[in-house]
Amino acid sequence: MKHLTIVVPDGDGNNLSSIVGAYKIFSRANAYWKQSGRNELFTIDLAGISNKVDFYNGLFTVTPNKEIQDISKTDLIIIPSLNHNYEQAVKANGQLIEWIEQQYKNGAEIASICTGAFLLASSGLLDGRTCSTHWAAADTFRILFPKVDLQADRLITDENGIYTNGGAYSFLNLVIYLVEKYFDRQTAIYCSKVFQIEMDRESQSAFTIFTGQKQHGDEMVKEAQAYIETNMQEKISVEHLSARFAVGRRNFDRRFIKATGNTPVEYLQRVKIESAKKALETSRKTINEVMYEVGYADVKAFREVFRKVTGMSPLEYRRRYNKEAVV
């Protein structure tokens, strides 16, 4: 029988739902196997460095049934999402981070949920590897962990026995993914039906609200960002931008990417598409009207960029988020 450890990090305000959700779904997968005449696949433990952890200012309390030092060997570790004070959470869980790193070296696989990636990245295990986290935490994550290849549009990453996922309740998709990986497809389908979780989602792009990385000290890039955001309806070339700020094109690109995590072209596209998304959500404007407002003249190009950024067409996006426009 395999062993699953759902860790309970120290610190008030961490996410309780990802602990409970992972526990319930894996327990149901175990029960499904037992009902079909097979042995349960996992022994499941909740483990931490404290014997009691409060959530939401003491409104809820979790009492882990084991301390991590009592678990010498485990097969799969699930790290839940953290509160928004990531650096404080990392400091409070040094012993847990060391234990996770050692267990991985001993052969365990690790899955981080949402901002639990901050805890996992602090171990160094994500250096040079791909990772996802909540889109709203992506800028902070990039600053703290520049060696990690953050792919914030991805819903799930799977690399060398390390799994990460996007934000909030998308952790349910990761847990279903792990159930399929460890049990089988039929068990994953069963759990998806019982808990009504959509299977095989691959992106969190449609949920992203792009605000642009501004937590950097490059004033020239900040001015360029402001110019793009103010003049997005115009056709702006990178050559025009770099000349405007009297910086060579290659140097401009390099500084922009270092500061924002996007190329200037990607940034311009995301600003335009974010504006288009809001128009599609809140107005009855046609796709063409929205397209012209954000500075596109070619329908095919607009649709391609929109799909690249959101994972769906403008029409599909409007149908999902604007009931009035669809009626």
C-alpha cells in the first residue's frame, strides 16, 4: 500500500479547502477501489510540525494525526495553498520544507496546490523546472524565485515527479489528475462525476486578470508600460517605443523582459486582450467593434491573439461571461 501525506503548514490564514478537498477525493478513490474488489491504494495522513493549526482566525482548526518527523517514508506529498504573506509562511515552515526536500530525495513525489508552490520553491526543488501557481501571485513568485520557469497560464505542470497547479479551486483538477495517475482513468472519471469536477482542463488563462508586473525598479520600463496602457488602441511598434525612450531595440527588449516577464509585444497583446475581455463581459458590442477599440484591424489576427492569451475565441469568451449579450 502506498502512503499519501497531506501536509498542514503552520500559519493562520492558510487554505483549508485544499486540505479537505484533497483528503475527500483521495478517500473516495480508495473507497471506489475497495467497492470494486481491490485493496485501497493509499494510507492517508495529515501531517505537520504542530499538533494543532488554526485557520481563519481560529474559526476552524486542523489537528494533524501525525508529525512529519514520525513519517520516515512516504510516496506522495500534497502541499496546500498558503496565506498571502508568503515569506512569513516560508519562515514559519523551515522544518517542513527540509522534510519535503528529503522525502523527494528518498523517492517521494510532490504536488503543490496554488500558492503552496512558494513553499515548494523554497526547498530549491523547482530550480530549473517548470511550475504554475495562482495568476495573481505570479509576479511576486518570479521576484522571489527567478531560477524557476514559472508558466502561470498552465493549470498543471508535471515534471520529474513534481506536480504544481494554478489558483484557488483549480486544485480539484490537480487532484483528479493525480487520481488518474495513481489509480486509473476509470477511478478519475468516477471521482469527477461524484464531485462534479470538469476533467482534462489544461489552462487557467481564461481566468487571468492581467495587470502587468509593476514591482520592479526600472523607471524606463514603467514609463513604457504606462505608454502602452494609455495608447493601446494605436498601432505601437517596439521600434517606436525604444526610439521614444532613446534606447536601442535589443537593450529595450532585454530590460523589458527582465522587468515584466513579458516581451514588449507580449505585453502589448495582453493589455489589448484584457481590455477586449472587459468589453466582451460588460457590453453588447460586436466582436468587430471590440477589436477596433483595442487597436486591431485584422479579424483573423485578433482572434488568434485572443485565443493564445485566453484559450478560447472571443465569441466563446462572450458566451461564457456575458449572459445579456448572448440572449
